[in-house]
Amino acid sequence: MEYRNLGRSGLKVSALSFGSWVTFNTQLDTGLAAECLSAARDAGVNFFDNAEGYASGESERIMGKAISDLGWARHSYVVSTKLYWGLHDEVNMKNTLNRKYLSQAIDGSLERFGLDFVDLVFCHRPDPHTPIEETVWAMSDMVSQGKALYWGTSEWSAAEIMAAYAIADKHHLHKPLMDQPQYNLFWRDRVEKEYARLYSEIGLGLTTWSPLASGLLTGKYLNGIPEGSRATLPGYEWLKSTLTDESKNAKVREMQTIANELGITLSQLSIAWCVKNKNVSTVITGASTPEQVAENMSALDAVPLLTREVCDKLDIITLF
């Protein structure tokens, strides 16, 4: 396993990490979650991603219980949560980044995890209805109180991140360190273009999500939607149109040919492509079985196979 600094910090995270979105509670109970977590850790993973909004808080609870059952020492892993959506259908408690919500939401997450602190906490989405200054102060206070070690954003625009950074710098507060954007062969612009200056100017780190484009880049949707896949799960109906998109699946077939020529799976090719970008601190993977975890982790062995020639072929397929 390769370990990379998270942005300009001294914290090192595994180049591949393991996240709980979709799978925990929906597909995995505590026992199977523990098996997947253990398989990831055996491969060298030290960062485990979560969020308050995943399975309405149950994902945090399952991960916390599984880690406790596994008996991992707290110093040996990095864990995150993300705040924004809220768990209570009340004013000030959902779709917000105001101080009241953030102050109470982090306490709820820690209780569900069974932890005294999380290593990373993200503002899960930007909030146009709360002044960024209020959010920056609340997040900085969270770090000062020892409830989180670093804070960052998820899917914020470059302008919003810079505004938050400038406020923190002006008031000598804890600065946002990282963003969690989507990044894969079909979804590149934010990481490769919009954020381009932020890596050198403010040392932005990235914990990218959806390297397999919600499963599209596994190739399993080439002949329709298989039973048991995430597109069949309640609440994920919105994925169907993307996963069955004929033009995208035609490109997936071309990429499958390249993967076959390299002797790797399409999933490994797609994950390795994300890892190859050195501005990415860690690529968050997901899995519903230990076997899937092992396949994903093997993507690291595929990184050297992605020569300039191979990457050029992938660019021609996906960009044009």
C-alpha cells in the first residue's frame, strides 16, 4: 500500500481507502461490514470514510460497532464523517451548515461511532443560506474542541473553498484542508480543471469518491441492471438512467477491451486510473463482500500498467 499526505498536512492516508456509502446497513450488517473492513485493513488501508447521512446514521453506528468488535487501536486508523443533510426533519436541522446544526451533529456522529473524535470531518455540501464565515468558525471550533482533527468540504466549488480558506486565514482559524469530490474516467472537470490551482496555492487534499461511477465502470451494467445491484435498491432509482446510458456503456465496452489486453479487470483499470493522479490523496472504494475488497485493492498493482499510451487511449474513449 502507498501512503500519501492528505493535502499539505502531515497526516498520511492510504492511496486506496474504504467507504460505507450505499453498502452499510443497506447491504451489509455489522458482521459482514467487519469482514470487509478487516479485508481492507489487511491490504494496508488506514482510512475509512463515512457520513451522518449514510443510512440515516446507521452507517456510522455499524462502522463504529464493527471497529470495536475488531479491537482496532484508535491510533491505527483514520475515520471520517460528513455533515449537512441532517437526521431531523425540522428547521435548523437539515440541509444546513449553521452553527447550531453543526455543533449538535458532530456530537451525534461521535455517539453513533462510539468515539471521542473523528480524524476528518467534511461539510457534505455547500450551504448557500448560511454565511461561509459562520460555517468556518463552527468547523474551526469543532477542531479546537478536539472533536475532529481536520476539517474540509465535499463538492464545494473552488470559489467557495477559497472563500472559506481566506476567512480562516484572516481570523487565524483552522483552515479547510481537503475536499471530497467525485472523480472517475467519466467525471473529471472539477478535479482536473476547477481545482487545478488549489493544490499548489492552498495545499488542498482530495479524498475522491465513486471511482467506478456508481458501478458503471465495472461493466456489470452492459446488459441491463442485474438483480441485487445498487440500482435495484430503494432510494437509488435515480441511478438507473446513468447506468443504462447507451453511449456511456458503448465507451465501457471499449475500455473493457483495454482492460482485457492488460490482463486486469475493468474495475481495477478504473481505480488505478484515479490513483495515478498524484493530486488525489486517497481514492475511496466501496464493496459489499470481502472478495470485492480484494479485487479493488489489487488495482494498485495495475497502476504501473497505465502507460502514457494506455492513458491516451482512455482519454480518446472518454473525452470525445
